[in-house]
Amino acid sequence: MRISRRTILKGAGALPLAAGNFGFAALAQPAPAAPSATEIPPVLFVHGNGDHAALWMTALWRMESNGVPRDRLFAINFSDPLARADDTKAEPNKSSTEDQRRELGEAIQELKRRTGAPRVALVGNSRGGYSIRGLIKNGGGADVSHAVLCGVPNHGVYDWDAGLNNEFNGRGPFLRGLNEGESEVTPGTAFLTLRSDGMDKYAQPDGRFVGKPGTPTGVTAEGPALKGATNLALGAVDHRETAFSPRAFREIYKFIAGREPDRVAIAPEAEVRLSGLVTGTPGGVATNRPVAGASVEVYRVSADSGERQGPAIYASQTGTDGRWGPAKVDPAWYLEMVLTSAGSITTHFYRSPFPRSSDIVHLRAARPPGPADAGAGSVVLMSRPRGYFGLPRDTVLFDGKEPSDVKPGVPGDSISTLRFSAAEAGRPVAAVFNEERIVARAWPASENRIAVAEFTY
């Protein structure tokens, strides 16, 4: 089956690996050299439940900043990324474990074809690790040199008698099949698990995060670890930070490359080009299926006020492939990206500067207005796709205050909402997460518009 660009999307913008000049004393038996960046196996990044390739953007940038060529870095977009409630029963626009395994297998073969490499490395977050383990367990290990599982609930999000056909149930047939035997990994592939030390919302002893507070889940913070793998706890990172944080990147790179990265910081480019995919939510279900005829506009905005600095620097409509771009921007510019598509709310995404190019700047319209938004003149969202807001762990401010809808303790909220009166339409709204600051503008809800301050880090 041919893999379309919406299924595999490559990272953008590589830097050449700088030549080194090293003076070592002669050794009787020199240690074998670690592989160069171009000798590292191609890496395929696999997203989690309901997510898409764009969450791996910063990981791709960090890989490129260490000299890994852009054409050896890819991130998959599963067509229907949300899991079924019952893995054995079809649901519209949702996928089974077999659907995921099949799409991943096709993506691996396409990556091998493009690069000519005999094997690839796989890096997965959350549900993405299920498809990786399922593929390797069922005969795909010959194609996979390394498997890095980040925050993957390998022994379930819960371990209950009820709902055995839910793939996240550690007592169900899917996970029992993956975990049977003395070793829980498949020989021939090197396995690494990365987990949080108690701050992962899906590795908790209490059922609060699965809608049953006070009910024991039967799993612990060690649930992502596997017998037979290299298992590392990264500290007080949250569920997504096990994959997308700088700390996680260091371990991912070190495990695959066999050495420390030269740098963890992202090396900026002088010229940045951005593009991506517009995806839809048919029936309210998040998918990665392309949306044709969507309008995308990109504006440079003031870092201090969010006001537009001149006309659109990019404007177009998507074709049948759902692709937009490329838009050429300066790496110092703050941006507003406006997405308008039939049947969806017009979404104004405010973003901090992009230090490097990317062709996975994916856009999915924000949620439609809900009962809580009734009567609001403007609605502004603050979103952190690559992690959660942790209070008091993080500095989180929304319009100058800690958001009241972010619960303290184990980080579990990645979106906060503010509502304003009609008289406040057009006002600036500052969103702060640690060292990243974005100023959005409040747009009139009466015009079917919503603003999103979306953090990159």
C-alpha cells in the first residue's frame, strides 16, 4: 500500500555536523567509534492517543541540531488516532490496535525504502508504544533496531475485571499478550522505557484520571517499565514530557546513537519555512484525515500586544491532501495562524517564534462553543500540546493570574480557558508557561471565532 504524505511526514531543516579536531593519545586497543549522525538508523516517531505528528516537532529539531539529516527523521500521522472503547468493536473514526499496527508497519517499510536502511529506530509516546510493541511482538522486529517507549502504560492505565477489551486495561487480552513470558520484550530489538517518578497521570494508583476517583487502578508509577528492557525514571516529568521534554530527548538520542548528544538546545536557522496538514474532527472525533478547502492565513504579530504587523505573509486554501504552506518566516517573529474551514469554528492560533523549519505544523480547529461559553463575548484558550500544566511545579499565568481550571498536584490539564465580555473583544491576553510567553487577542465569539495561545515547549 502506498504511504501518503499525510501518513509519514518528515522533520525539517538539518544542520551539518561540525567537524571535530581531537587529540587523543595512542591506545593499544582503541574503543570502537560511536556511529556518526549519518550512521544512526532512521528514526520514526510515533504519537499517542488522539495526537498527531506535530507533537514531535521539538524532538525533530533537537535531532537535526545534532546533525541527523532531516530525511532520516519521520513522524507518523495515524489516520484515526483515537482508540475504541472496545478493541473488538468498530467505532466511527476510531482505530483498533490492529489498525495501528498495520499503519505503523506500512510506515516502516516506506521509511526503509526512502532511506535504504535495513532497520529503523522507533520512538513512541503513550498509545504509540502499543503499536510499536505489537508490531515487534508479531514478527516486525527484524525491521526495528531500537524501541524507545516514553510514558507508555505497558501494564495498563488500570487493571480491572470490567472492560477487558479496552486496550488500556492491563488485565485485558491485548496487554496480557504483550506481557506474557519471563521477558516482556522481544529479542533482537533494544528496548528502552522512559517514565515519570510519580507525576504521570496514566500511571497512578488512584482512578481519578480515568473517571473513578477513590478506586484503586491496580497500577503504579512503575507501570511503564518492562522486564528485559533498560528502564529509566526521568524525575518529576508528566505523561507527555516523558517523550517531548529536553530531558527525554537526551535519553532517546543517547540510547539510539550510543553517545551523549552534542547539544540539547535547539540550534536556530537563519531562514524558516513552515507547512503542515489541516485535519478534521468529524462527529466531534479528532482524526488526522485531511481537510480540503480550508483557508490558512499567517500574520506576523507583536510580541507584546499580539497585534498584526502588516498584511498576511501567507494565505492559501488546502487541496485534497489537506496541506498548507510553505510560509517563509523569520525565526524571531511571533505569529498568528488563522484556520477557517466549513463546519468548524474559525481558530486564531498564536505562536511564539519558530527557531527552525518544520513541515508538521499541523492545524486542527479548536472545539466548538460549549454550554460554559454561553453569553461570553470572547473565548481564549491556553494550550500546551507537549505537556501538562503543573502547579506548583511550573510558572503558569493566564492574563496575569494562575488559571483556576488547572488542578494542582499531578499534572493533568493541558488546556485552560478564559471568557471575556463582548466589550473586551480585541484586548490582549498574555499566556505564560515558564520561560515561554505568548500574547493572544480576544476575538468576538459572535463571529464564530476563538483564540488559542499554543505553547511550543
